[in-house]
Amino acid sequence: MDAVFAQIQADLRSNDGLRQAGALLQALQHSAAGRDISAVSKCACDEIIASPASAVCKKLAFDLIRCTRLTNDQWETVCRGIKNDFDFPDPDVTAAGVSFLSAIPSHRLGRLITDCSKEISSCLVSESDNLRYAITETLGCILARDDLVFFCENNVNLLDRVSLWWKQIGDNMLASADAVAKVAFEAVGRLFQEFSSKRMSRLAGDKLVPSENSLAIRSNWVVAMANFVWNKRNLLLYRAMVLPIESFRAAVFPLVYAVKTVASGVVQDLQKLSGNSRGNDGSPRGPLEFGNAEKIVGVSDVVSHLVPFLSSLDPALVFEVAINLLSLADVPGGKPEWAMGSITAILTLWDRQEFSAARESIVRAVATNLQLLDIHTQVSLFKRLLLMVRNLRAESDRMHALACICRTALCVDLFAKESVRRGQKPHSGTDIASLFEDPRIKEDLNSVTSNSLFREELVASLVESCFQLSLPLPSQKSSGTESRVIGALAYGTGYGAMNWTESALEVVEVCRPCVIWDCEGRTYAMDCYLKLLVRLCHIYDTRGGVKKVKDGASQDQILNETRLHGLQKQLIKDLSQVLNLTEQELNRVDIRVGLTGALHFMDGSPQAFRQLHHLVSQEPALTSVTVGVSGFERCALWVQVLYYPFYGMSVAGDVDDGEFLEEDSTHTMRHRRTSKPEFGEPVVLRCQPYKIPLTELLLPHKCSPVEYFRIWPSLPAVLEFTGAYTYEGSGFKATAALESEAPPFLSGLKSLPSKPFHQVCSHILRTVAGFQLCYSSRTWYGGFLGMMIFGASEVSRNVDLGDETTTMMCKFVLRASDASILNEISADLQEWLDDFTDEGVEYMPEEEVKAAAVERLRRSMEQIAILKAAQPPPQPPKEEEDNNLIPEEKPKEPSTLTTLTAEEAEHRALQVAILQEWQMFRTEQTTKVN
């Protein structure tokens, strides 16, 4: 590889352009393969970028250094080469250099564009289309960036230069070259997009912009470009019309944004925000004021130019044009026809296969702009939109779309009620119940169990929209969709339409089945529903019953309170029928049993079916199924109960068969069919699955300790884990346990004798509360499973009323003849411990075990440090001459105080405890023999 790189460097140093291009292509291939090309990149900087070369070689060299990291010296070389390229006679070479400006680091970009500002301005008006394309595309990428705005904030000369460059980019939108005009439109659109996102983030409290001056600088540029587009809108529209169809999409957003900014009056606010009263040419600039007629004509011109593209064959272009037309329908002078045509065009994209990945964008666009349509169109779209939202994958997209739909549906319902109150003809399909007319949505609403989250999201969105309507009207002058629809509603219908409780009553009536839903533990929809119901009961004060006319209640109030009382009674009835079955008679109950895992029915059927009749809830009814087990594997029984509340009821007009003559066989058969009892809709209960414990698939395996320890090392599969439990180490409970001859430290394993394990041997050290237990078992199919339990107690610092709580740490070591046995056990270790200890031992992950060991070591070190600190300091040794003067002392009697250290004393105590335990064990054995 070194030889290959050496040849590439030699070719780069040659003056042959063909050899240089070939070497650069070869280096790019090595870079794509993941090889280090730093040596080649250094040579490319010196021989190609910083030296005269062809445009092809320059472009390939810049592509090469994009793929590697450069040193500070190499960046200096690159910047110097770009400066030299500005004066190169070939404009294609200059275009290759300016295209690399967007890749230069921020700390070098400011100085480079300041030094080359005149050359950059010359490139923007160059006669070469290729050079103008390159400089316009590059400046469009870097001029809207935060770092360049920061440079302009600290450099007035650079700010003037950048403002001039934006004017030149605007002029390039009218360039004769299609490529130059396209990138100029894209650059202006990027400026508008960056300003919108930064402004909204600033208002939201984000710190994306360094200072208020940066926002003012961007505002100044946006005002200048909006003014330019507005004044040149006719020329720009015609220029965009002659662009190729694939380039026209880039011109839509900047034209619409600028026209909307001027027509809606936002440009005046931006002018104040910029704080600059001078134009780009230095002349005084007053507020940009245009007449209403001119604004309406300008908006209409843009719309008339864009509407034909709604029928384009390009889905991306149709969506871009429709989205921008929707934004124009919201400005003063906008027409509902514009929104209707745009939404219709967007909805046609739903079934387009090439646009299927953007279905979320379709629903979001339509749902967000529903309020721009007339009432009849909104009502016709509600049901279709709900089905579209139901098919969305992301929960956030569904919730956003449902919020828009439910809010608009409630406003439409309020508007229709107020229209009827004023004597106008009622609108069909405007009530809340119409949202649930679709059979699939209605089935979801009335079903107890469902795998779909859509019904919960729909109910929660409706309830939350009711609470939003209960808030006061917004006072700010905003063109946002939410404030606009509520404000228009209040303006057009009066304050009476804002009686949101009427629509809220319909919501709680329609969504009543949600209180009996089985949502697998999710209660958000039910909680929202009950909160709204409680709010309505508080508003109408239903504690004293329905008010009367003599109490001062209006007819509407009496009607609403009557509906609310009826709803409360029905709700109590529903809750008494999936939550409390006491004192009820069930005429028919179907039980379905399914199996998972290694279970199978003896007859080979996929599920078992049992039918029970005339059950009383207070009397238990027994039914059974027989299953087989094919292996040692986790398995479960899944039970589904179907209750028929209307079973046994006959339809009206049922007549006994004996009343008909035999001749009228057709009539008789018809009445025989109708006289059968009706089943009705069943209530489905899905019970939690009964998981069969793995211990139920084991049998005790009797063997001697000698045989057990002979087999143990030969078992191939090994599993180790740690468990813990607490026991009473002293006090009354421990004394009671000792009197019953049950060691208190074995309390967590007291259920083991009842499990299918044979106790091979055990070693228990009572004095130190430790033990070793050995068990053996086998599966139903002959697999061997051995288990050893090592226990060591740890005294806890928590003492409760004299009973010292102690933690027993157990190390479980399992060996099996087959790895599949331990794989099933290790799949859920806590469940395995619960099975054979009856939830007496808690599984401890290895991380927690290690952390506990570190904590114990730390405590021990702290105690040792305290003991050492309490000892007196050692006496310094006396000199020999002093020792000779002191008379010899007689040897003293042996001292009773020990000279052992704490560690040695603990070790000797442990030895004595073991000897005592062994002596007790021998004594018990001798007593048993005698």
C-alpha cells in the first residue's frame, strides 16, 4: 500500500493533468474503502489546490480533502489556494474553489470572506454561468448560518458586504440561466426558512441565537428580500414559470413567503425588529406600506400562477404548491376556494404509491388547515380524516391530527347550535356523534377490549378540546389557526355559541363506553373522561336533582341537567355490569382456552371450548381441560370468557310451532327460525394468562451425596446467580424460631421441602448463620438438574423494636445435563425464584452484588481506620545509655489482656465456632445412634 500511495503522490507532483486526475480518482477510491489517505491529502493541498491546475483536478482535490482531517498548516494552504483561484483566468477553476467555501471551518471562514469580499461580489455578476451558479449556491448555504450572522454582528463592513450579496442573489433569481435562477430561489428560501425557525425558537426561550442583534440582522435581510420579491413579483413569477418543471418547486416557497409577509403586514413588524432605517443603498427607508387593493391583487396574482400546478403529475410539486397556497388562504383577502382546491389536491396524494411515505405530512397539512374551509366541507372531511389518522404509524402524528380535528369539530358543533338557536336551518352531520358513525370506529368504541390505541387517543383528544374551549378567548392578535378559529366563532355567532357545556355533554354521552374498556392498565382516556364529567356535574350542580322553572332554570338548563342525570344513572349501571358481577345470574358463559409453549391438547385441537349455563355469581362453577406437555419449556394457558347478557331473550312476535298447520310449511319454518333465543352481543373478558411454574415440570431425583458429587462436575450446562432475603436475627421472633428447631436464617427457603427437589445434603453453621444446601431433580423427560445454594448472612443497620433484621445473601449454582433446561430458567430468574421459594427470595443483579460488596469493604475500611485512630501513638525508642542507667525490672506475671489484632481475634473466634459446631454435630449423631 505504501508503494501505491507513493505512485499517487508522484502522479500528483507531475504537471500532467491527466495523470493528476487519475491519481485523485484512485485516492478517492481508497478513501471510500476506509483507508487513511492523510499523506495523499497533504500532497493534494500542496500540488493541486495551492498550485495552478485544471478545473477537474481542482474539484477532485476538494472532494478528496472533504474525506479527511486537515492540520492547521494544511487549512492555511487551502485558504491561500482559494484566494489565488479568485484571480485565475479560467472561471471554472474559480467556481471549483468557491464551491468549497461552505466546508471551511467557522474560525477561518470569517477572515477569508472578509479578505475576498470584492472578489466574491465580482463572481456574483460574472459572465460565466458556471461561476455564478457556484457562488450563489455557496453563499446561499453560508449566509444564513448562525456563525456568519455572528461575524456580521461584530464587523460592520462585513455586514454591509453581506447585505449587498443578498441583493445580488435576489437579482440572480432573474438570471437567464435556469441553474443560476434555481439556486438563487433556493438561497432566498433558505434565508426565509432559517429566519422563521430561529424567530420561533427565540420566542420559545431557546438559546439558538447568540444575541438580539443577530435576530435584528436577519430581520433586516428578510425585509430587504421581501421588499425585493414584492416589487419584482410579476417578473419573478414569469421567470419561475419558464423554469424546468423539476426546478419550479424551488421557486414556490420564497415567492409565497415574501408575498404573505407583505400582505399580512408582518413586514412592518420585522422593520421595527431590525432597528435599521436605511436601505441597502444607504438611503432613508420608511415603513413599507402598501394599499389593501395592491395586497389583494398581489396575492391573487401568485395564486393564479400556482393553481394550475395542483394538477401536476409530480407528487412532490403538488404537495409543495398546495401547502403554500394554504398559507395564502389565511391572509387578509384569502378565499376558502384556495384552501379547498389545495386540500383536495393533497388528499389525492393519499393513494399515490410514490408518495406513500409522506402520508403523515398529508394528514398533518389537512388537519391543521381545516378551519379555512366552509362548514359543509369540514363536516364531509371529518369521517375521512379519522380513517386516515387511524392508519398513521407514529403516535405523535395521530395525536396532533386528532387534536386539530376534534377542536374544529367542536367549534363546528357550537356554530351549528347557535345557528339553530337563531332560527336558521340546521346543518346535518355537525353533531359530535357523527364522528363515530363509521362502523370500524363505532365497533372500537363499543368493544371492551381492543388492540388499537386509536380509540383512547380519540376520546382523550375530544375531552381535552372541550377543556380548551372552556378557557377565555385569546386576547392577542395572532394569525394562528387555533386563535383564529375560536375568534371567528365568537365574532360570527356571539357569546351564546361559546356555551361549551352543550358540546361537552354530547362528548360524555358518546364516549360513555370508555369507562368499561380494558386498556391493559392504561387509564388516561378514562381519567380525562371522568374529569370532564365531574366538571359538568360541578357546573350544573346536580346534587339537588334537576331544577325546575319555578327555581329560575331555563329550558336549556333543565334539558341539560336531565341529560346529565340520565348519564349518571347509565354510568352507574354500566359500572355495576366487566366491574362487579355479584348477585347476578348468567344464562350463558363461553370459555375458550388457548395454549402457548410446550402445551398441547390431547385431541390435537388448537383451543378448548366449554359452555356453561345458568350460573350464579355467588356459586363457583368448575370446568377442566386436559393438556399434555412436550418438553421442559415455559408455557401458559390463555383464558377468554364470553358473557352473553341478553341470552335467552326471544324476539317480538315469536309463536309456538303448534299453532300452525302442517300445510303451511314455509310459514312454519320461517317462524321456527325466528323463535330461537337471541344471543345478543357478548361481553368479552380476556383474563391474565396462567403461567405454569417450571417447578411443576420437575420430579425429585433421589441420589446419595457420593453419587451427586460424582455427577456434578460432568454436567455441561452451568448457571450462577445471586438472591437475597431478610430474616429476624434476634429478639422475640428469632427465639420462637429457635424453639421450633427451625434456624431463622433459613426462613426464605422454608418452602423448599414442598417442592419437587430431593435434598441430597446440607451443611449449616448456626453460629455464623451460614449454610450449603444441595438438591437434585429431573425433568419429566429424564433431564438432570442439580442445584447448590450457598448462604452467608449480613447484619443490617436497621433495627426495629429490638428485632435485628439480617440479610441473607444466597449464591445459587445450577448444573444441568442439557443447556435448554438452564436457558428456560435464565429467561426470567425472578420468576424461577418465585416458583420454588414462593416469592421468598429476591433476585439480585450482578451489578447490585458488586456494588454491595464495595459498600461493605468501604465500611470495613472506615471501622479499621477508626480503630487505628483510637490507638495511642507508638513511644519513641530510648537511647542505649539511658537504658543502662535504669535498673533491671523483675519479670511480671502474665497479663490477662490479649495482644492479638482485631483480624486475628476474629479468625480465632471463627475457628472456635466451627469446632463447636462440629462438636454439636458429632454429639447429635452419637445420640441418634444410641
